[in-house]
Amino acid sequence: MFIDRVVVRVKAGTGGSGATSFRREKFVPMGGPDGGEGGRGGDVIVRGDRNLSTLLDYTYRDHWEAERGQHGEGSNRTGRSGDDVVMPVPPGTIIRDHDTKAFIAEVLADGEEYVVAKGGRGGRGNSSYASSTHQSPREWEPGREGEERTLELELKLIADIGLVGSPNAGKSTLLSVISKATPRIADYPFTTLSPNLGVVQLTDHRTFVVADIPGIIEGASEGKGLGLQFLRHIERTRILAFLVPIDADDWQVEYDQLRREVASYSAELAAKPHCVVFTKLDLLGEDYTPPITAPGAFGAFSISAAGRTGLDPLLAAWWKELLRLRAEAERREQDAALP
């Protein structure tokens, strides 16, 4: 089951309390205070884990609590600090405060960590209160409470290519042919009910990730169909591929509708590099690319995923565009590093 939004309650560990204790030493008639500090409470940490692709585990466990710190002891012994608790999430997870909707962090890489709830500090023991005028203190300090909050975790898939199209446009079939992904495929609309990821392997160890997004219908940006629920998953893709079936009533209308829905959802998303892919070419029985007006598109391609035709030029074009985008990103990083 694909789960991309959950609400969880987290609580960091409370700090241990300080101790009240006095030394008892042989040949020392009046020992001084030696109560140690309490240990620090454990933190709640969110960590990226590339082995995960959904937030499903958080539907079974929606409360995460770190260990509290141990109390201080005599002989100035500090209590043991509480263990941290780590919440693994797939890369691409956004963390917000559920009550205020304030942005907290964004986990983009495997192993990336963020502390979402800090453990409480341990309390001071009576040895900390000793002074020249107060030589036998009995004061001690309780540990501070750990942070407690409700978080909203939202997953946005990270992919190089996002396949965008109406229901039954051939997105799942294309993904299954160019990668080892096994999405559900059938001859009726909305067979894809959750996004699918596939890794495309070219020669010379070249790879990139393709995402198959559930079908987008007219009005998806306003909440109709499944589009609004999953449009956010193409926000992090570098390139959009708009799939238009060759048997569509009007190719231009189909393309314009997809572009309009994406632009209505996000102007930034609509500005991403894109291409047009005509699918189901096997229905025509000939190599043909329909005339279409696609401003800004870096190409129009005709393919038959079922017949394995036209795929090599498409994959080569995707790789070329990805290299161009990576080169631009490197130049921007270099420019930003200049004094």
C-alpha cells in the first residue's frame, strides 16, 4: 500500500533529576555534597532511508517516544543519558508541525538526519549548589521535559523523469518496458492508483529514475479524480514527459489539457523542461509523429511500448536533457561559490 501523508506524535525524553548526596569518607569527619546531575533525555530524529518508498509503517505506529535520562547519583555520578529514537523515512519526505503547519525540515538524501524533538536537560545535583557560604546544600533540580509535538510527514517522490498523462495513456506500460518496475496494467482507466518508480539502465552504467503518476483528468488541479492527490509527486522531477495516446480524439487538445492542469497546480512545475511522447504507435502500424504545437518542448517522440519501437531515441533524448540540466546546476554552484 502506498501511503504518502501521515500524522505522528513524537516526544523527546525527559532529563533525569539531580541527586542530593553527601560524601562519607574514612578520616574525613565532615564530607561535602556530591550529588551528580541527571542524564539528558533522548532526542527524536528523522533519518532518510533509501530502502523505503512509502510512509506505510507510520500507520501502524503513530507515537514515537525517546528514552528519558537517568537520575544523578552520589559520588558526583551523572545519570545515563536516554537513547535517541530514530524515525526512518524515504528520501523526499517533508516534515511540518501539524498544529501550525510550519515547515521544519526536508529529507532529501539517504542518511540525512534532522532532530525534530530535543531531549530535556538533566537537572543539577546538590554539589552544584555548594558555595563558601552554603556548604551543605540539599537543593536539587528536576530534569526538564523533552519536547513534544505532532508532526505531519508528507512524501514527494524524487525522480528524473515524470510521466504525465490521462488515464490509459500508456504510462505504466512504458515504465514496465524501460525498467524492471512492475506496475499494474489493464485495459480500463485508473489502473494506477499510486505512483510507481522505475530505474532505467542504459549502457556504460548510466541510470536515471522514472516516475509513473496516476492519470490526470480535466479539473485535477481543483481536486477532481486522483490528480490533485498525486500531482505533488511530480514537483521534484527534473523533466516532464507528457504522454498523448495516438488514438486520442484530438492530440492538441489532449496535450493542452495536461499542460493546463499542471500549470494550474504550480507555475514552477509547468516551467520544467518537457517533451511530448505519442504512445500506442502500434495502432497505426507505421512510424508517424502527429503535428502538434508544443512551445518550449525539447522534442516530440512516437513510441510503441508494446512493440518496443521508438524507445531508444526517447531514452537518448531524456539522458541528453538530464546531462544539460546537471551541467547548468554545476555552473550555478560554481558561480555561487565565487567571492
